[in-house]
Amino acid sequence: MLSLREFLNELPKVTIDEIEGLAATNTHLVEQIPRYLSEMVSYECRLIGF
């Protein structure tokens, strides 16, 4: 079981097949990605003053 950060760090280095395999065994992480991305975006927006 990977942490969300480990999972996202692996994404650039793996093939689509491997991502699908990871996604199948780590669905709880896949479900968190949209929330994680929206948190990142809102954090970036606060940094630049939006």
C-alpha cells in the first residue's frame, strides 16, 4: 500500500499498464487525486494572491 505522495511520485516513471495496475490495487488513492489536485490549485492561487 502506497501513500498518496508515493503514488503520485511514481506516476511520471511508469507505463500506462503499470498505472492501471497501481490504480486497481490502490483505488482509495485514485479517488483522492482530484481532491489533492484541487487543494494544490487553491494553495497556488493563495500564494499568488487570488
